[in-house]
Amino acid sequence: MSEHHTPDDVRALLRKHGITGSMAELITGVSSRTVRSWQAPTGSSSFRPIPEPAWRLLQLYTGEIDATKWREELREIQSSRRQNTKFSYSEDGDYKE
């Protein structure tokens, strides 16, 4: 269900919206070291992929995804899970069956 976002993706999102490392820490509830690890070169020992929940929090904060639409999609997913239907993320951040 999740995809790995590259360090370039993280840097681009933060840069596009003028979010500093300190702001990203506050939004996601992690340390500055963790935020730096999401932006480290993929091959480096300090690199860690950004977890999907942290990525979504940044997207919600920046308005990259609409919170109301996202909540509705989550409700659909919850309902579909009760019916054993699987959903995943599409390229644009929407859910798909």
C-alpha cells in the first residue's frame, strides 16, 4: 500500500512550501536527525525512507492533498476492508481499488 518516496521527493516538497527541517520535525513529531535521514542520499548509511504516515502528514499540512477528500477515501477503505476489497495508492496520492 505504501511506496517509498526518494530524498529528492522529500526535499522538493519541503522546498516548494518553504518548510524548514525544524518545521518538518514539528509536523511529523520526529527528531531533526530523522528528518535529515529522509533527505540523505539513498546509498548513504544515514538514509532512511520517509514512512508513509509522515509523508501524508507533510502532504496534508502543505495542502498537497485535500483533508476532506482524504478522510472520505479513508472511510471508503475502511468500509471496503470490511468487505475484503483491497485499495492502494495511485501516483497522484488518491486511493484506487
